[in-house]
Amino acid sequence: MTGVTPPFSSPARTATHLQEGQPNESGNPRMAFPDPQGPPGGPMTSKGCLQGPFTTGVVVGGVDTGTGFAVTDLEANPASWFVDIHTEQYRTGALRGQLSKTG
């Protein structure tokens, strides 16, 4: 990833998430990924994911938005999910990638 620079910022545990939502819709984070790492000015990468049970640190109605998330939900309809990352400069999202089914 280039052009998106720290500091990363989000009310969630990390600023990089898997979220449930159709194209052009927002959604709550359901799984948090490690924030990107890399040299200053160089390309940044995020590898791996946090271990279940999945929690995001975002609480809605008294329940963490990661509660109940299962990978089978994602597998059943990948197009209704997206990944995004938030920075201080772009608090509502610096980058978004809608998922799609392949194969």
C-alpha cells in the first residue's frame, strides 16, 4: 500500500477492518486486521489477522461488533463485505476494497 500514511486512527481496536456492507454502504467492523507496517516513505503491508473470538473494540447496543462473526458468513456472500483502513487524515476511510467471489 502506498499513498496512505500513518498515523492510523479508528475507534476500533485497529484501523484496518473487515466490514459487512454492500457497495456504497458503510458498516460496522466485524474483524480487525493488524495495522500496516513498513519503513517511513516505503510500501506498507498488513499480514495476518487477529485470532478469534473476533472482537473489534466497537460496541453497539452493548455488544462488540465482532461478536458472532464467522468466516462462513463471509464465504456465503463475499460481495456484501469490504475491507478498509482509517487514518488521522482520512477518518472515515482512506482506502476501501469491496470483496467479490472468484472461481
